[in-house]
Amino acid sequence: QVQLVESGGGLVQAGGSLRLSCAASGRIFSMRAVGWYRRAPGKQRELVATIYSGGSTNYADSVKGRFAISRDNDKKMVSLQMNSLKPEDTGVYYCNYITSPSIWGQGTQVTVSS
């Protein structure tokens, strides 16, 4: 089954930036919407950003104006640029298809210190 692999997490101070990457496989990647999700400590996984096949995007209110999702269909990559990070952005970040999701990967840890 197709799996997506996340990378790019780390430890950053509040106000800093990180760029996450998601590497996908599969022949129809370009036709599928992809989302970045995060699981904060003690909370359920939530969808924070979505990019559709045509390039349109959608964001959770908590990250709107600070995060930007993009995709490179030739490379089968989806990125999440995170700016003005806050301690509440801390969590494990995952990427996956919005519909018919693949097996969840290990995610990448983002820790924002105050």
C-alpha cells in the first residue's frame, strides 16, 4: 500500500520557522488531495492544511496566515512551510491523502519552545 513519508521536524523557539516535507508514491498522486495533520500531546489528530489536485488550499483557523502548504507533482512531494511558530504548534505532524488515506506513517516531531 502507498505510504507517505514525513520529514523536516525539529526543535525551534517560538516565532521561528520550519519546513516539513512529505514524500509520496503512486501513479495518481497529482490527482489526489493531500493534508497535513498534527497530533498535539494529549489530543486527537487534527487536519491543519489541505492542498487539492488543482492547487487550491485550505487551513485550520489556528494556523491560517502562518502556515503554507504546497505541492510538486513531478517530485510527488508536499511541503508545509510553518512560520511564526507557537508553543501550541508542538506535536507530531503527519501527511496523508484526504480520501482513501494510506497507512499512517511515523510522522515528524515538531517542538516549539517558549
